Amino acid sequence: MKKMTILFAAFLLIIACDSTKKVTSDSTKAITSAVNKSIVDIDSATVRKHLYTLASDEMEGRKPGTEGIEKAAQYIENEFYRIGLNTYGNLEDYRQRFVYKDIKMFNLIGVLEGKSKKDEIVIISAHYDHLGVKSSGEGDLIYNGANDDASGVTGVLALAEYFKKVGNERTIVFVAFTAEEMGLVGSKHFGEGIDAAKFVAGINLEMIGKVPSFGPNTAWLTGFERSDFGKIVQKNLVGTGYQLFPDPYTNFNLFFRSDNASLARLGVPSHTFSTTQIDSDPDYHQVSDEAETLDIAVITETIKAVAKGTESIINGKDTPTRVVIKE
Ligand SMILES: [Zn+2]
């Protein structure tokens, strides 16, 4: 398994050298041309590097408390540092440490302070944990969690690099949450320590590596009707060739099944972007959720669309309505 992954990565490296000219399929061709019309510049080679590193066998499925997740954390921290993110609040480094069920765990948080509205915060997040390694069986035993949610963390890192370059009026807090798979544990812990009124929006990324049922150059948003966040994004995407749709899987209750929920429960208009056909995805929570099953162009174009779509919120021109949850 590991050997195959390395060979495949080497192969990808070779074709990546000429990736601007070569396209592997018709859908890739259509996707590549889409959001390029906008000003957003996201480097697909960096996207590939983040994804393949975080989803590699070396990370051993990124289960909280393991050496594998420690390696993933160090990669994310090094990227936060390279990009030039600040630490959050009173923290001395990027780790927000806590103990849950006797396991030492931590969220990873980096900050870009806003130029004119630094007390108004937008959070951009994804979870870096996954399910670990199968205790017994034959063949591949590692839950690599490439789509779930190395793809989302890849988005967080790429957006941090992008906004560092272009600037931001509101403060952006970039968070890689831990222990999402254990029940949104990391995001709940983060939520307990915040003044929710200061958080104007939450952008969560989950499983953004496959073409959705709506076709190429589309994504869907959970809890679309719960605030006007989605409508703001749709407005900003007009003319880009990329479209955002409401979550089509409402009976899956996805709004409450990802880290956006921990902030939404506090009133923050916090939603999850996804591109995956969750009702029929054969790799969801399987050891087959490998980087090779994902489309780098889908991830890259979705990251561009998120940057372009949330631009007016990041820059303080639009403020989404608050979420009200009656449970
Ligand atoms: Zn997930």
C-alpha cells in the first residue's frame, strides 16, 4: 500500500511538471477553466502537496493521541509558520491544548489580524483528525481520510496563504480542529472559550475533493436557509462560472454533523462547504479514502470559489445574519 502510494506520488510529480498543458479528462478541463476568470490565485501544486502529505500512510489515519496525528500537526504548524500566521489570543504557540477522555489533544490555530476591523472575526476551519488504523484485517488498514478531511485542511492552508498575500479587513482565525470524528470535540472546546458575538462568520470545509451531483464547478453548503451567508456567497460568485447550492442531503442532518455546528449553536452564521456526494460515496469512512481518489482541480477550484465567494465578508462589506437554533 505504502509503496504504491509512493510510486503514484512520484508519477504525479512527473506529470505535475507539465500540468498546465496536460489535462486528464474532460471534467478536469472544464473545471480548470472555471474560476480562473476571477482574480483568485491558488497554486494547485501546493494544494497537491498539502493533500498528499496529510493523507499519507505516515500520518496513520491521524487519530487523536497518536504519533500519526502529531506528524500531521507538525506539518500544519510548519505551514502556519511559513505562511506567517500569528498565534491566537494568549496562546504561546499554535496549539490550543486540552484533555478529553484522558487523551491529550489540541486544535491548531493561526491568525491574520484584520487591517480595519480587527475585533470582527471570520473563522476558516476544517478538522485534521480522522479514524486511525484498523485493529485487524488484511491489506490496507489505514484510514487515510484524504477527502475527510485532509482536503478541508488543505483548503484552510491554501486560504491562509492567499489572504496573507491579498490582505484582510476583518481578522481571520484559521483552525484545524481535532477530534471531529469523536463528536465535534475540538470545535466544542474552541467554542467554549470565545466571545461568539465577535465571530461574524464561520467557513468550514469538509470533503471538497470530488465532483458533486450538481456537476463540475459547484459546491453545496449546509444549513443554507439558516442565515444569508450562502446568498452572499452566491452573489459574489456571479460571473465566475462556479456555483453554490443548498445542501441536497437535508435528511442527513449534515449541518449538525460537522464543526460548523459548534459555532452555529452559539449564534455564529457558520456553515460547511462540501462537494462530495455523501449519499453514494464509496470511500466515506473507509480505508479507501485515499488522495488518489480525489481530483486536485476540484479542490483547487473550490478553494478559489470559497475565497472569491466570501471576499465581501472578509473585507467587512457584508455581514451575514445570525443563526438561531431551537433545540
Ligand atoms: Zn469530516
